[in-house]
Amino acid sequence: MKKKLHTKFIISMILSAIFLWSFIGSKGELVENLSVPIGIGIDIVKNTKQDELYRLPIALYVSDPSGNTTTSTVIVGEANTLGGTRENRQVKNNKRYLLGLEKVYVISEEYARDGVRELIDILVHNPQINDKAFMTICKGKSEDILKYKVEGYANSTEFIEGMIKNSNYFNFFAPQYTMMDLVVRIDAEGRNIVLPYLEIKDDGLKITGIALFNDQKMVAKLDMNEAKILNLLRENKVQGMLTIQKSPKEYINYYAKSKRKVKCYKEGEKFKFIIDLNLKGTIASNELYKNFNKDPKVLKEFTNEMESSIKKQCENFLSVAKCEYKVDFLDLGRVAVAKYGRETGVDWNKAICESDIEVNVKVKVDTEGRGEY
């Protein structure tokens, strides 16, 4: 009996050792001997002797030799290929990189307009990178974003991660801006990419809109007002603030969660889409309607006016955006593909721009706050 237990113990120890080696192996290292990437940027410099020069800045956590203090630094790799930036970057660093903890990928607008497929390819081929890190586009150089100092944070990437993660509480932003989301959408029929757009302003680093893509290339940047309506029309189960304002002192704020349903019909060679938006939320502030909490007629007046206001904003946005951007920015092609089949040869960007898009809005007030005083 004792011999059997002894044998089982030895076998379990061997299996445990194999298990640990498979995860750690020769990669095990003291933290003070490692550089931990937390943010990766990509810039492109044109009109050089090599025609194009890639610059990939990486924001790193670096521990001092004692292991007691962790600081942040940015190292830049330069080469005429993306892979070449890695070896160029390593000669500037005395530590080995530990990948897998990246928080954010920051892509410069100039690179994004050239196309992001090359970046996606090199990231996908590396099994160690974090495919749940957020992707974002920035104005100017990504290096400037990664080096920007935000008070209370070791590096700006920590602030950017929180900013994007929590953006879905307002302005109807979706929580789907990770690298994996980008990989899924880039080759999906009837879908296009949208990503948060960052800028450094006088009041700090902030999201200033949305970058709109056609296939792998950025084609336009929408400001926050346009981005809010785009998100409302494009996303399902998102939330944000909607306002009716008639003067500086007369306004009402409605904080709502949305549900989006899309119906698709084919009329001859053209498609017709009906977007039903159901909004349910609370009154955040009311400086417009009298007796709002007491008179059902006032509540009805508000819902009618808010429905008309949202519908008008959506229709105005669609009439301009369809002609200006010529891209299926609402992923309506995805709905048509699901109904009429894939690989039919339809150019969904062209088809959607020529389609009739109808928007219906239904507003419901869930709660009216604490009441009047």
C-alpha cells in the first residue's frame, strides 16, 4: 500500500514539473530583468531614402535592480519593415521583452489611411501578444501619445485603457474596440471597422470622435456629435445622453439605453433598411417642462418631441454621410448578407449608399428622478 502511494506521489510530482515547465520553461525570469510592454504605437515616415520608414514606439514598465520601484519609459524602433523595428528596438534596451500585458495599440492617422492589414498580420502571427488590448487611432504621432504625461498615471496607456473601457457609458460607444474585434471585422462581408479617435488638446488627452474605415483603410474622422449619432444607429444595447435645448436656460437631459433592430427588404435591384431604435431611460435634468412628474400629458409631449428630435438628427446624418463617406458605416450589409446569402458579388458599400434607410424611434421614460422641488 505504501509503495503504491509512493509511486503515485512521484508520478504526480513529475506531471506537475512537466506542467510548470510547459508554461514557464526557459522563459522564467526575474522581473527586474524584464521590460513589460503596456502600450504599442505605430507611425510611418514617408519621403525617405527607403520611401517608407516605420517607427514603432513601445511604452514599457521597467523595474529597478532592487525590484522595489517600477517606472515607465518609451523606446522607439525604426526600420523599413515592421518586423525590422523589433531588432532595431532591442539594441536600445538592456532587458528582454515580456509580451502579453499590452493595454492599448495606438495607430497614427497617417498609417491608418495607408492601411492597417500589415500591422494586423504581424500581430496575429505572434501568439504572445494580448489580443484583448484596445485599438485606437490618433492625430499626429502615436509616439507623442505614449509619451504624454497624465497626472496620477505611470503612463498614458493606463489612462487611455480606462477612457476607452468606460466610454460605453456615454455617447453610445460600444465596448468592442479590441484587437480581436478588429481581426474579426477586417475581412467579414458586409462589415466595416470603426475605432475611437484620440487627440491631445489644451485640456488634455481625450477621445474626440471616431475613425471610419473602408476595408483596411481609414477614410474619415467623425467628430463627437457625428460619432454619437453613428453609434446610436450602428450599435445595439448602448447608452448615452440625449438633449432637447431651446435656450441656455431651457433644456432637458435624457439618459437612455438603446435597443436596435434592423429589417432588410429588396425592392428590385435596390435594398431598403428599416432601423428601429427603442430608447428607455431616466430624466437626468429638466429645465424645460413644467409639472413633468404630475401631468401625463407633459410626459407624452416630451416623448413625442424627443422621438422627433432623434429621428431628425439620424435622418440629417444619413443624408450627408451616405453621400460624403460612401461606406457602409452602419454594418447594414451584414444584415442583408444574413438574409440573402454571402458571396453574391454585391459591393455593400455601394449598395448601402444607394439604399433607402428608414429610422423609427420609440422613447420611454423609465424613471423621472427624485421629483420636483
